[in-house]
Amino acid sequence: MNQFHAKAVFERGAWRARVRYVHKADYIELPEPYGTKAEAEIAALRHQEHHINSTLTGFRADFDLQSEIEKVFGKGRQIEVETKRKRA
């Protein structure tokens, strides 16, 4: 399913935090072991929140939408637009 999910599992004698993203099929396990289930769940949720709120992959600060449009569609031509006046 395409859902985010964060959980804690007891494995190898400690609680482990796991996170699943919509674009990944398997869970990602955080490397640190935790003493309690609550600590592991909080760590998983914080990791997930950081991922969701981080900068998008491929984001460029110098991205110019107008030049990208012109690359695809060409320069184009000016079109005169007539506006109607509001009634008094």
C-alpha cells in the first residue's frame, strides 16, 4: 500500500524504530536501539516528520519556470487581450 507508516518492534533484545515511505516497499530501520517502545515510536515518527518536511529531491534554487517552458514550447508570440469595463 502507498502509505507512510512508523512503528516500533522488539528485536535483538531492544526496541527498534522502523519507518516506511510511500515510494519504498520495505521498512527502513533506524540504527539506534531504544530502551522502551515509546522511545522507539517517537524516534520513528520524528524521523518520518523530518523526511516529509525536508527539501524535495531535485529542487533547484536557480530554477526558472519561464525558461523551462520556452525550452519545451518555444518562445511564442504576444497576444493582445481586450478587457471589458465594469458596469457603473
